[in-house]
Amino acid sequence: MKVFKINGKTGTSEIVIGESIKNLSKYSKSNKCVIVTDTNVNALCGAFFPSGFEVIEIGIGEQNKTLSTVEKLYEKFLEFGLDRASYVIGIGGGIVCDVTGFAASTYLRGIRFGFVPTTLLAQVDASLGGKNGVNFKGYKNLIGTFNQPEFVLCDFEMLKTLPIRELKSGFAEIIKHAIIADIQLFSYLEKNYENALSLHRTEIEKILYDSFAVKSKIVSMDETEKGERRKLNFGHTLGHAIEKTTGLLHGEAISIGIIAAAKLSLKKGMLTQKDAERVENLISKFGLPTKIKMDKIAVIDAIEKDKKRENKKIRFVLLEKLGRAKIIDIEIDELKGVVSDMC
Amino acid sequence: MKVFKINGKTGTSEIVIGESIKNLSKYSKSNKCVIVTDTNVNALCGAFFPSGFEVIEIGIGEQNKTLSTVEKLYEKFLEFGLDRASYVIGIGGGIVCDVTGFAASTYLRGIRFGFVPTTLLAQVDASLGGKNGVNFKGYKNLIGTFNQPEFVLCDFEMLKTLPIRELKSGFAEIIKHAIIADIQLFSYLEKNYENALSLHRTEIEKILYDSFAVKSKIVSMDETEKGERRKLNFGHTLGHAIEKTTGLLHGEAISIGIIAAAKLSLKKGMLTQKDAERVENLISKFGLPTKIKMDKIAVIDAIEKDKKRENKKIRFVLLEKLGRAKIIDIEIDELKGVVSDMC
């Protein structure tokens, strides 16, 4: 078991890597604890929830990541008489964590909360960085706050219940962290991908820890996403556009986005051919897609609607070298060229 | 003109005392500014709003302090294409400021915002301290965040449009600040109450500045209301209960609450008879009520439902002496005795 501590502007957070959900009540010390989860997770893991905790179930899928779900949580919080000393624990994937974090951050102007993420993606991504929120009128995460949970328990047993495709998808964010800021982690992933995919304890513990270290360092430099933190968007501008227009999982779409960003870095003379190939090979080793048949026009349209766009330029994350990202304004047309190459 | 600066955990804020709304555009430098106001304020002051700013009107009164109003703001923000560089300005009383602050703090996980409070109560109370939010299912301010506006312009001209009863009500919070932490301000108010009520520039500027200094010092010690900040609740436990059960304005109800808290401090041997009388006299000088016919049972019932209650005790703010508050757990029964004395 490894513990990763984060000191953010909005508070301190403890990520416990390799802890079992069975020990949850050690972390949520309070007069009253409420668990927020979804129907699937409750069915699979409900038996491990501590007795005496109230459980609130939300529906499954992105269509439930709304203000209306948040309002239902407020109603339940009231019904259970939660006060400022109470604890809310989100147990589930990214959607459960995002919705729970937002509800807890705004109920009574913020009560204490923690997460037990049940997917690798949520362990790596949604539980660290303090972003929470919901979609609004079709816009992803339009409404939310920055507020770090007090604790995050990463239980590897949870990951064993995941479909393999979803597990692989979670590794995309880890690979991203290695590429943008940790060349040692990158090499480690190249060597140990098989044990990582089989969820061997030693490897997964190290990989998660190092991945948190990358994200945490970047987040702590820029908690409210005004500069440095944009590096975490590596692979995401194109990735989001692909996710929106194809049926790919988040990590799968990000994989294509990462490869495109590496190719563009190569094209601009920033990355070597050899390193661009290492990126593609690593993604391939983790069983993630390296190319996809996509509707070029729809993808470009989605990029043009991107929040980070300013006139004809877009703020884009490229690679100076393997292990070092750089934020650069590039022409939309340049990006279109890369999209064409990928199709 | 006096400028009061606040460095809070959630950012820096500038309160400009005696600035005209006509200079608003100096403070909200951005590609896009949106004003949120209510029907009354728009009719009275709309002519002074800078040209080129979009204006969103919300309905008047507590019944509009809801999530549904916040959602309407989100929709308008989307319609006007607000991004992270945009500015939202709330111009109105406490309700406009509270709703605007919450919407701006959660849209895109927080965009920049400022206030032009148009009532004395909002200038003193709602614009400083970073509390925002809305009511939910009949509970006041159940949903919200702590987030300080970047600027607050206190325009005295605005106050001249207020009904005199509302103006007097605003002074109750100023008197409260003097009583809990600033004996000099208390003496100044005793001497200069007439010019203060006539909104003479010199007096009102000094009184607001000193009042901000008290609140700001307390808030900076405890931004998320875990200890010291509770002192600002002086007069409010009983005051809120009275406000809820009678037709009194906030400041009027608080005045009764302040006198009750002073009387209880006297009873407990903490405050002298003479100082308790000074409190009552000052409130009287500002034309605020010192007693009211109230439904004792309803008031006690409201106190018992108070958020700050723990079993049979309630966390209460008393006075060690004039100019110094102290937080003490007292028995509900003791409080009932004081309520009986006031009826």
C-alpha cells in the first residue's frame, strides 16, 4: 500500500493506493456518512460497503450527469439530515465521482467528501485534480467547481470486475502522464505492460503512484487551470473530438489523439521519428487503438467548437521530447492536415 | 473614495467605497461582460449601465433565489458565449449578488465576477465574505460556495434610491460589526448617527471602511466558517428565528437579536448594565426596533431547528465586553428565558 498526499489550495487530500474498500470507515470519520453510487456498482460491490452508511443510487451513464441528478442528491442529503460534520463518499466511475464531488462541494457551501473510484480511468483521472461537475445542455462539464476530495481509496480488487476494454482504456491516461512528464515511467511501462494489464500488485502500485506524481505536480502548479495544467490536455483536443463523433471509449479516443499530437510534434521538428514510434508502440502494447476510420469533417467541426480555440488558432499541447510537453498556439489548418493523415 | 483590499484563500478582492457605477467598465476588463440584475434595479439604474454590456434580468424577491434562476443564468451565459475570460457583474441587492456569485462560481468551474450592491445591507454584508448561494426546499442558502468577487463597487448614489426603512435595516449589520470587534467604530456611530443616516459622504465612507475591516479580519482568519467567523453570527441565531416568524426586515430582526444577546451577556455577568444600555440606545438611534411582539413558541421552534444546534445546547455568540465577542455553548432553555423576557 502506498499513500500519495496532495496539498492543494482548496485543502489536503490523501490517495491511498492499494487500500481495500473494506477499510473505508477508517477514512470517513464522522457522525454520519452517506455513500453515493450507481446501480451497477451497488450490485457488484454493495456487499463491501460498511454497515450503517446510508446509500444513494444514481442511474448509469452520461445522461445522468446532470443538475437534475445533483438536485436529487441534495434532497437525499436533506432527508438524511447531513450537516457540516457529515461525510459523503462517491463509489463508482468518473460520473459518480464528478456528480458526488459537485453535490458535496455545494451542499451547505461544501461538506466533506471522499472517493472510492471503481474504474482505472476514475482512479487515475477523475479522483485527482479536484475537478467535479455535470453536463448542461449537451456541453460536457459546463457546470462544476474545483475542490479536492479529502481521500481517494484505490482498491485494485475493484478493477478486476472491469471489462478488459475498459481497463485498457484507463491506461491511456497513465501513458499520457508518462509521455508529457516522466520518461522513466514511460520506459517502465514499455517493459512491464503485461504485468500492468494483469493488475499485478507491485507494478500497478508503482504505475499509479508515478502517474499521480505527474498529475499532482502539474495540478499543484496551477490548480484552477490557467497555464501549466493545460499540459494534461495532451491528446485531448483531438481525443475529445473523436470521442464525440465515434463510439470510442475515452481512453481509446485519447490514444488516437496522443498519436496525432506526437506526429504533429515530429512534423514540427520537435520530436524524433524514433520517439514518435515509441509512443505508437506503447499504445499498441496496451491494446489501445492507434488509428481509426473517422468522419474527418465531423472531427474538424468538433475541434473548431473547442473551448480552447481563439480565432483561427488553437492552444495545443505538443512534445519537445519524450517526457516533456509544451503548450503552443497552432493554426487550425495545421491540425486539419494531421487529421487527414490519421484517416 | 477609499479602497479596501482582501486577500482570501479563493483570491484577491477589491472593495471600492464611494465609486460610481458610471465607472464600472474600468473594473471589469474583459472581452465580454454580462450584467445580472433584477427588474427594479434595471428600471431605476439601467441608464447608468455601460453600453455594450449584455443585461440579464432576474425576478424580484426571495422566491427567485433558487436553482431554477441559476439554470436560467447558465442558459443566458451560454447564449452570450461567455468563456473563462468573460466577466459577470451582479448589480442589485443581496439576492442578485448571491445568485450571480453562485452561477459565476460554477459556470465553467468558475469565471470572473464582481458586484455593484445597490442596498446598504448588500454593500456591508452580501458583497464581502465570499458567501454565495440559493435556497432549496425552503432552506435558506442550503446550496452555494465560498468564492470572493474580484471587485465590489459601493456607490452611495444607489443608496439614495432606497426606502428609509431598508436603509436603516442595513445599519444593523454595521452596528453588529462595531459591537463584536470595534469599540472605536461603536463610539463613532453613537456620535455620528444622524450624518450616517443622511448618507453624508465622509461619515458613510469611514463607517463602511471600518465595518469592512472588522468583517474582513474575521473572514480572513476563517474563510470557510469553521470557528472565528461564527462571531459574525452575533444576533443572528435569534434574529433569523424572528425574521422567519415575523414580517421584519433582516436588519430589524437582527437588531432584536443583538439586544437579546447583549441581555444574555449581562445576565451571565459578562457585560455591564451600562454597556448593554449603550447597545440598546445605539440601535434605537438608528431607528431600528428594540423589541417586538412575537410568537414565543414559533421563535423557539425556529431556534430549535437551527443548523448550529447540537443536542440541547446551541453555539451562541455573546459579548465579553463592548467590542469583543465570544463563542459559547449555551443551553436552549437559557435562550428560551431570554426570548420570554423580550416578548
